[in-house]
Amino acid sequence: MKLGRKILPALLFAFLLFGAWGTAWAANYREGEAIVVLKGMPSGGVRTHASLQISAVRVAESAASVAGARVATLHGYMTPASDKVFALIKSDNKTTGQLMDELKANPEVLAVSPNYIVRTLADPPNYKDGTQWGLAAIKAPAAWSVSLGSRDISVAVLDTGIAQAHPSFFENGIPNLDIGRSRNFTSTSTTDIDDTDGHGTHVSGIIGAVSGDVSESAVGVSPRVNLITLKLLSEGEGAADIIGALAHVSNLIINDGVDIKAINISVGWEYENKRNITDLLSEVGYLVFKEFELGLGEKAPVIVVSAGNDGIDIGTPFSGTLLNQQKRVSGYLPAPASYIGLKNMIVVGSIDKDFLASNHRSWGSNWSGEYVHLAAPGNEIYSTLPGNKYGSLSGTSMAAPFVSGSVALLASKNDQFKQATGVQLKRILLENTNAEHKNIGAPGRTTGYLSKYGLLDINAAINANNVPDPESATTITLKAPSRVYSGVPFYIAAELTPWHAVGEIIWTSDNHDVATVDVNGFVTTHDKGGVTITASIGNISDSIRLNVICPNETGGGGSGCDAGPTYAYLLLLLFAVGIYCAGRFAKGRLAKRA
């Protein structure tokens, strides 16, 4: 068994790539492997590092032993306060389906998923010389009169690695790449972070490249930022690599005191057969994002994600032929862009040089006037590439790092901004967008908007006078999955007005026999029947009535449902295939360094 370098807190983002518990899934996973969420030590009481580690080992090895398998990687508890244990389990003589069936029969197992294979989906690169129009579009050159960034502020980049010897990642011989804290999670060589794909190098350059000494060189939004590379994507590797990567991020923040202000995620995965965007509240991937945010509290960085390149409204499940992937889907939602109710997340759509939503024959920016927060440049973006080269790529993959770099640049303004929480930095960016381009239309449509707040404007943001003071909530609205099943836990999203309002939310259930709710809005269903969940903050409240039903006619998760496999309900939660890079490569000529 391989034990994570530090069990606490283990941020386990491989679960973002989860499929269903059901007996059918796409065959794009590593055979004989499964990722599990297990019941751990109850919250409360004395919880030392040693006791948590012993508990994590015990519950994981017990579950693996019962299934006739072994623990391959143990990541333990997500945070010191968590009551859930995460692990990757392997079998040498069982298929993934057989292993999952045995694990699901264990009452100590909360959820289980195949270990999906990680893939990038992008055209072969054709490079071209180009100017950095994107920096001008977000007014970065004007913002540099206030700050060029700070080595004390870090951005973690979850991608394909980085060309660490590239001259644009050095300033006067000093690297802005934190090699000591960077890791490779796709192989046994944890220190080999070199990028053989190009996607991660390009994204990193947009965030923090230093202008080189050649005419072809590129510069990033925050050229003095500290970049932490977490190499994740490698053809044929399993999505469980993300478990170790985000566990490492969490350890750096909580245990090592590293000031990580943003996490850039220019990758995505997809769900199908969804009725409503709220259905993702019962997905394990959403659970991990939510527990990460809750566990890190005010230390939680801004999570910047690409909206995706399918040309669809991410607020509504899509049925039809996807523009980017040229395949028919039903009830399709991209993730993590479609995860709602996460205060620290910024979803980024893409614009072209004409300040219009990216819209092309082969790809278009996903959009939503509600769930895409910002627009940023994404067409023919000039940045760094492996081999000491430069070139232009396109996609929402390129739009997201403009925002991540802006978060870092904003935090470097002064001590007050450096001490700001992720929510406060997000708020400053959203409240100071480009006044001329607030209402960019949806791609190829006469109605709808690309984003809710408009085009990123880092100069307006960095010239804000102060970090805004906290505000109290004036309204609260609860949202839950469109169907609630006995035995299927989920979060209720509590949407506040204003969205950044602070204050403790008090949760209650009026029928504990049917469902209970914890202090964070996490609902555990026990039986079929009706239940009302109420959330109060200050002197305002909202309630939502849930009708808990059995998973299917023959199976159930509660005493009121017929006997049968407790996991059958999750056939309805089928996760469509794996992980993809949101970037599409642009045509052009190779820009070779002299």
C-alpha cells in the first residue's frame, strides 16, 4: 500500500471524474481498479493526526480485504474535520465491475467509481507568430503600473505539466516555477513535470510567463507569480492521479502555509442523462468540491475553471450533437463548470479578437447568463510552448488562465489584498469588469449572454480602493436534485443574495426517519417519504420539500423500499466519459526561439 505523503488534509479530486455506481459505464477506465469513499471516524471529539491516520488505514484495508483486493493508494480524510475516507483499491483477478459490485455491498462504503482514464482532446498543434491581444483586452499593461505580481503568491496549475527550462519562466536567472513543490502524479517519477503535450506549458505561460530576451517571447498576466505545476494528464493514466495532486495542494495550504490564491483547471469531464443542473448536487464530484471549499474555509483559493468548448448553455442539460466532439448526447452537462453553489469557483467563457463570444465551426465557448461568471480572451492566444518555443492556441482552456493570473496579480497589490480571502478576490473581479463589454451575447444566438458579469478587467479590479467589507444576506434560496432517492446523499445548494454574504446557516429536517441534514447542508436519506429541509441565516430562511423515492421498483436504500441492491439508483447518475482538455489548438506557424 502506498500512503500519501501527508494524510491531512487530502483533497481528492479524482472523484470529480466519477461515474455511477450502476452496472453499466463506458469502458474507458483502468481495469481492476476502483475509487471509494468510506465511512470514517465520526466528527467531533479528539482527532489527532495519528488517530486519523490509523482510522483511515483501518477502514480502507478492511473494505479492500472484504472485496478480495488491496489498497493501492490511501489518501485518508479530506480535512481534519471530515468523516469520510478516500482510497484507490485494486484487484489482480477481478474486473472493475466485479470489484465495484463487491465494494458496493459493503455498508461502510458510501460511494464507488471506476478509475477513469485521463485523455486530452485537442487537434494537433499548428503554431503561428502572434501578438498578445488578450493582455490588452483585459487591460493588464495598465494594471502593471500597480504591480507585476509577487513570488510570495502562488497559483497551482492542474494540467499536462510544464516546460521547466523554458526561458520565459526565468527572470534574471530566477525561476518563477516552484520546482520543489511541483509534482508529477502520472508516473513513479514524482519530480518529472516536463510537458510533452504543450497544453500545460501554454496555460502556465498565460498566467505567469516572464518576458524573454527574444522578439518572439511572451509574457503572462502576473509575471512575478510563483507557479506550482501539478502534472495530471497523461494518455492512458487513471483519473485517480488527481487524488494525489489535490491532496498535495491541500497539504501545501494547511500544513506548509503556502499562499495559493488560485487553482487553474483548464480541463473538464462530462455527465449525461441529467434532467436539471441541480442533479449534479448528488454527484461525488460535487461533494469533493464542496468539502474542499468547506474544509479550507477562508484559506480556500479561487478555483478557476474553463466553461468548455461545446457551444452550449451550461445551465440547461443539452440533448443533440455536440459541436466540439461531434457526437450525440442526451441530458449533457459539462463539469466542473456546471457545479452550482460554490462560492470560490469562477467559470470562464471565451471571446475572440472582436470581443464576441468564441464561435467557430469546430468549437464554440459554452455560455450562460447565470452560471458562467466571466469572459476572457480565448482565440489565438499567444504563449509559451515546449522546446523554448511560442505559439497560439485557442479554447476556453486559454481563457481560464487569464483569470487565474489576474487573481494572483490582484492579491499582490498590497498587504490588505494579500490577506483577502478567495471569496473577496472573486468579488473584486466580478464587481469590476469591463464597462464596455458587460453584455457579450451568447455564441451564434440572438438571445442570451456569454457570462453573467462580462469581460475581465484586471486594471479596474486592481485599482479598487479596498477589499470590500462582508455583507449580510437579504435572501436565501434552496436548490436540490430534481429527484431524490433513498440511500443517495447530496448537498442542498443555498444561494444567497448577495452571493458573497457571510453568516452561519442553520439547517434542520422535519422528518429524521426520512432524511437528516448536517451543519453544511449535506443530506443523508434513510427511507422513502416526504421531508422538509429548512435553512436559516440571520432572520431570513427558506424551506424545500423533498419527496424521497426508492431507486427503482426492485431496489432501495431504505426500509420502506423493497429489498435489493442499494446501489441501483445510481444508474440514473451515470457519468459520461472521462476528462478532456478544454483547449482547441489554433492553426499557424511555429514560432521558434532564436
